[in-house]
Amino acid sequence: MYSWYWLPFLVTAPLLSNQCDFSPIPGHTMRGIFEGFSCSKFSSTNATLVQCALQCYKFSPSQCRFTRQICFGSICRCFACGGAEAIEFRSDHEPFYLRGNLLVTDATVPPYGQWSIPDGLKKGRVIQVKCVLPTMRVNFILACEHSDIAFVLEINVNARRIKRNSRINGTFGSEETKVPFFNFTAGEELEVVYIVRHADYFVYINQVSFFTFSHRVQDIEKIKHFEVNGGGTGGLIKSVYVS
Ligand SMILES: *[C@@H]1O[C@H](CO)[C@@H](O)[C@H](O)[C@H]1NC(C)=O
Ligand SMILES: *[C@@H]1O[C@H](CO)[C@@H](O)[C@H](O)[C@H]1NC(C)=O
Ligand SMILES: *[C@@H]1O[C@H](CO)[C@@H](O)[C@H](O)[C@H]1NC(C)=O
């Protein structure tokens, strides 16, 4: 139904802006099944994921956070959603591509690095971090404009643990350490995906759902920075994307 209208746009790649964060990166297929909220749905014959992304862009550029396509025969339905709630990764560990704002690539860890999150965090946004683990530990930090730390996630291959905490008004909160397993080693490539949900962060490590961390800073839009530090050698932040 829309295809005649959208076809002219298919050749103008810039329209696939990062306002449709989950549109496929050219040459790659989007992986995983997204669950979202504030979803609008529209059906059209043989709609492609690219068309879904364009419709999403056209109809609700500011709200659009991801699109997906579901087909029954030749009738495909596009979903354009305000935000993500969960990602059902496929079991075969295929690469997962998040289209969004690229905060940083190829930064060594340590030392310390800090990058701005455009517009601050929002419910439904997704953060994807790809890194190589250093010989001791790496910390991923979501920080407010002032000095508060909303969420620090430490992966420590020496102590074989993953710690989560906050630091509000200069005081660290209670540490959370429960994980389903720990078999990560220095030099290994790791992917951490956060979904910013209403009440918590939902964190996947290497496409396995690992833990949640309840919001301690309630006003999540005040969280403006992604920071990294660590100890040891050989650490590398390969990329950080924020939807
Ligand atoms: C949709 O796809 C089916 C199967 O590939 C094809 O037979 C049909 O002609 C297509 N319809 C349109 C409108 O392109
Ligand atoms: C932090 O300090 C501010 C200003 O003094 C205060 O309003 C706020 O309640 C404090 N927050 C916590 C969690 O202690
Ligand atoms: C780590 O453990 C998980 C869960 O048991 C397993 O799926 C994964 O293959 C293991 N990874 C390595 C590198 O051994």
C-alpha cells in the first residue's frame, strides 16, 4: 500500500538516518527480535525492513527508536516503536548490529575515557559496547552531568566477578554481584548490551541475559556521559553505540 510512495526514497540513503536506530546497516541483516513499547504497526505487501525504517522515519522521527518487519506470506507488517524492552538474540551468536550514535571506536583501556550521550539517556534506548578485556578489570560508567554515577559495571577477570554499583552525592551504594556464570578471560572480545527500561537496566553479555540493575538515579535524562576506565593491559573499546 505504501510501496509506490516509498520506493523513491529507497535510493536516497541519507534518509536512513540514525533516527531509525535499528534499521539495517547496508550489507548486513538485522539480528535478534525486538520487543518494544509505543509501537505503531502498518501492513504493506512485501514490505522490506528498509521500507519499515523509512516509514518510521517519516511518520514519527522524534519517537522512532527501532523498526522491525514480520511477514506472513507476502503480507509484511512493519513495527515502529518508541523504545526497546528486550532483544531476543538468536542462539547462533550471529553479529548484532545496532544503528545509532557511535560514541567511540578503538580506544585503549586503561586510561580513562569519557564520551557524551546525545540528549541523555531515555527509557527504551539501547547501548551496545564491544570491547577486548584487559588483564585486570574494566569499568563501564553511566554518569550524570555533575559527579553522580548512576551505574558502574566492573568486569574483573582476576577476581572473576562482575560488580554493579552507583555513587550518589559522593557515596557508593550497595554492590550487586550476582551473575549466571563467569568464564570471561583477558584478551577475549566481549559484547555488553544495555536496554534502558522503565525501572531498570536490562543487561546482556555476549547475547545472554545477565542481570538487571534498578535505577538509583531516577531522572535518567540527567545521565549524559559514558565513561570507561580500568586496570591492567591489553584492553580495547572497539565501539560504543547508543540508539
Ligand atoms: C510479493 O512477493 C511474492 C513472493 O515473492 C510475489 O509472488 C508477489 O508478486 C509480490 N507482490 C508484490 C506486490 O510485489
Ligand atoms: C543528594 O544531595 C542533594 C542536595 O544536597 C539532596 O537533595 C539529595 O536528596 C541527596 N540524594 C541522596 C540520594 O542522598
Ligand atoms: C561460558 O559459559 C556459557 C554458559 O555456560 C557458555 O554458553 C559459553 O560457551 C562459555 N564460554 C566460553 C568461552 O567457554
